[in-house]
Amino acid sequence: MKILILSDYIEWSVLYYVIRALKKTEHEVVCFGPYWFKGKNCPQELSSILSSIKMKPEMILIVETQTGKPLYTVLGLDEVNIPKVFWAIDNHLNFRWHKEYSYIFDKTYFAQKTVIDHTKRYGVEGIDWLPLACDPEIHTDLSLNRDIDIGFVGKIGKRRKEIFGLLRESLEGVKFGIYKGVFGREMAKIYSRSKIIINPSIRKDINMRTFEATACGALLLNEDIKGLKELFKIGEEIDTYLDVDSLIEKIRFYLKNDSIREMIAQQGKRRSLKNHTYEKRLSHILAERISKPLRKKERIFLSYGVTLRHRQFKQYDKSNRYLLKAFRINPFFTIHYYIRYFKWYMFEKLRKVLKKWPY
């Protein structure tokens, strides 16, 4: 298959591992975006992109790479009859624009299961769950001396800092290895030295650490999150905790019971290496028959318009042009859509205040 990837590129992001997995296949892959474009202004219009590459793609794949910085956006995706797939990663942070942007694609995969039902209720079809994964060549057990009792690699925000502080106060004599800004082989070394990896999420997300730590043979103590039970056997392949008190209790138990800890860690490693690799995830995407859902032109324009106004994009001129196009086609639908959009915005805000939102 001829696959055109249209995205930003950041080393160690999900896209980094997707490209590595695709290179091991016989598929022809062309990557296009600001990282690969050798010029000042990278084209956004799909027609310009297609005319500049030496391939007629059979699939267009877009993978979200980051949150908090402006994203590269491809315009005119609706103008070609090529299957278009979007793998949306940070649904727990970007649901507001994910539910809009997904409408433009023939198939969208969410890395987080928690908001898929809400997206379908919003009126977007073709949404499925595709969790994150590990890369066995990078995330591998290096058979090192496990001299770190409690390990963690990742961003350390306020909530995580508080958790680590409480753990240090309560667990005297326990050796901690808390790191940030470590990736690839160096991260695998830390996981391979750790007896236990703790995994407090940002917003109830099943993150990359879930699969990377287990692949390196550490026992994963993960925050109890919806969907985990469908990926691992709890208590046999990983374990979970509800709060800091239960986390402390489980840490004490597993540090006293090496054989149980090591048995669960080995089972978790086998599960991740067998079922949760990026090659497996890509095989699923490429094997699926993608049917083109019926899409209203004005709704596509509105989806573009609302998405481009989000702080992740800040492309207000382009947003205005799309919103005006939608209004010219169907003014009543456009007005109704905007009213509905703000109702959903308030619904999400209220549910968060009441602590009934998934994250």
C-alpha cells in the first residue's frame, strides 16, 4: 500500500514509532510536513501537497504529535477520494477539537477510550479505540541489576510532585529514581533498573509509559483507569491503585515479595511484547476496510472552522473562511451547529465541575 503521512514530526512521539514500524513493512511511505519540507512555508492545501510528491497515495494518515504548541494542519482533505485516517492521541486533553476534526476523516482512532461514546453522541461516526504501544527494539529488558525500588520517567507536574513527596515521606529506606526528559535507550535503562514503575496519569489517560515500562520488565503500578482491564490482567500482568494510600500499601507489599512482583512483571512484559506493539497497531489500521461515511459539505467546513480557531492551531483567517463557506451553503444549519457546539462546551464544563466527566 502507498501511504502518505501528513503531520508534524517530533522524536519519541507516537509518530516516531509509527514510522519505525512502517519501515519494517513492504508498504511505500512518504512523509510530508514542516519537518520534511525544505522551504520556508510548508504547503497546507492537499492539492499542492499531492502535486509536489512522486506518489499517488492509497491512504492518508495523520498522527497527532504534541499538545500545547501549534500543529500543522492539512486543508482540503475533503476534496479527494482517498481513505483518510486520523490517530488522535491526547483525547484527554484535546477532546474539544478532536470531536470536530474527526468528522473530516473516514476513520479516526482515539488512543483513549473514555471519550469515544461522547464523540459518537456528538454525531461523528467511524471512531474506534486504538491504544498506544511499545517498540520492542527500544523498550526492552536490558537485564540490569534492579537497584531502583520505585521508578518514574516523564513530566513532573504539580499533582505528580505531590504524590512523589508523599511517597518519600511514607517509604523510608526506599530508593527512588524519578526522571524527566529521558527517552529511548536511556529511558529503557531506567525501566530495566526499576523494580516498580508507578504511573499516575495526567487525566485518566492510558499513556505510553503503560506499555514501555512493562516491556522493559518492571512491575507497573498504574492508576486505576477505564480500559486497562481490556489490555492487561490486573493482579496478574500489572496492578492498579485507587489513591496514594493504596499505592503505598501495594509498594510495601511488592517490595517485600520479590517472587510475586517478578512473576507479575514477567507476565506484563510478555503481554506488551505480544499484543501491544506499534507493529500490531499499524497492522490493525492497514487491515481494516475503510468505508467512506456520508459527510455534509457544510459540516466539514464547520469542523475545519471550529478546529482552526482552537488554541492548538490559532489559524483565525482560515477558520473564518471555512465558517463563511458553511454559512453560504446552509445558514440555518450553521447557526444551529454553533448553538449546539456551545451547549456541548457548557455540558463538558459542568460535568467537569461535578466531577462526572471521564477525565
